[in-house]
Amino acid sequence: MLRKYARVDPRATGLRDRGVTLDTQEFKYLSYLAKVKAKIESVWKYPPTALQRGLRGNLYIRFTIGKDGRVTETVLLRSSGYRMLDEAALKAIRDADPFLPLPESWGEDRLTITGNFIYMLDVYYLR
């Protein structure tokens, strides 16, 4: 059931205007984004109050990682409808910062990423 919600493609919803998604299959980014995702997931928490109230949500955040691995911009593209869920996802990105520097071989100054944060009671998932 979770995959049904996680498979929403930001390109189809107009949310992806640049960059990549955390679940991209583009070979160039696979290894780096797997590490970014793992680091965010290691600090991301389902807010206990939201869990107690049975709040569920699905939100999109776009964030940019500079060449040095530091987050330079974070934008909530679509809210879950619950401020505490949105704030917990944004906090996870802040707490995971910094990430590894961008690989020199990419020749890029920054990487913009769209993440789909999904909260479903006892389960929460990042794409």
C-alpha cells in the first residue's frame, strides 16, 4: 500500500522543475543520492504527537546541496497538510547537513534534489 503513495512522480504533478529526485535511476547520481537518503533517514523522526493523533501525510521538499556538501536552500514544495509533519521533514534535512561534497568529476557547483516524505502512522518513507 505504501508504494502506491510513494510512486507519485513530481514531474507529473509539476513539482519537479529542476534537479533530480531521491529515487532517480540516473546512474551518475545513484551512489551519492543513496548516501544522502540514508543520512536523512537516520535523523528523520515521526513526531510522537502526530503518531498519537493518527496524522498521516505526504509532502515534497526541494533542497540544494552546494559543492562543499552544505545545504544552501530548502523549500517546502507541497505541504502534508500538517505543520508538525512538514517541520519534522525540514528538520531532518537540517540535521543531516552537511552531506558529502559533490564529486569533482561531476563538474557541478550544486545539486538540487526533490524528496517525497511520506508519513503513514507507524511507517514513514522517503523517496
